[in-house]
Amino acid sequence: MVEQLQRYGVIKSTKVAEVMETIDRGLFVPPGGSPYFDSPMAIGYNATISAPHMHAACLELLEDHLQPGMRALDVGSGTGYLTACFALMVGPGGRAVGVEHMPELVASSTENIKKSAAAPQLNDGSLSIHIAGKNVATGYIF
């Protein structure tokens, strides 16, 4: 998958290629799916995991802002795949936070990450996934 995205010029950066090879997309796709096919896939709850070329394009565009020690926020983190990639990009001295409004996806994304190369960041707290919601007292969405 990564080699194909490099051939088509979607992935130009060595760092992006390394991160996408390290975080196995297969861990983030429901059973029976085709994780390495360049297409979005249903993940339940009327949501999808984006196509690999979209994740690659995002990482390429944000590479200068995903340097070691930096912070990254993934709103609508879904399966946790992109958040895990962010975590590897910013490294253990950085911080990657995913926010998702579906509690079931937060639970499954956390389990996905635990099986991935980003598990150490999840364990040390430099990677976390949170449930978005509305604070009844203030009316704010967080």
C-alpha cells in the first residue's frame, strides 16, 4: 500500500512512509475488510475509515507541524489510525489526542491502538482518545 502511494506521488516524505508502514492499518479495519485497498471503509455507526491516500495526504500536509515534541489533535478520530500515526510523528516527547463523539468508537480505537506500534505512547499518556460530548452545566461541547 505504502509503495503504491509512493509510486503515485501521494507519499513523498520518508517519515510519512515509515509511519504508515509502522502503524498497521489492518489493526484498525473491521474483520473481513480490505485494509490495504485504497478506498474508505465502513466501520459501523454510520462512519468510515478514510482511504489510505487521504491519510497519506493529511500526514504529508501536516508533516512540518508533526515534528518531535509537538502536539496534535485529531477531531473525529474514528478507528484511531490517524491519531496513532500522529503519535509516531510527534514522538514520545509530543502529544497526540483523538476526540470522537461515538463512545463505541472510542473504546474500539483504544483497543486497536493497544495492538499497534503506538501502544507505548498510549501507555505513557502521550497518546489518548477522548469522548466528545456536551457539558450540561455549561452548554459547551468538548
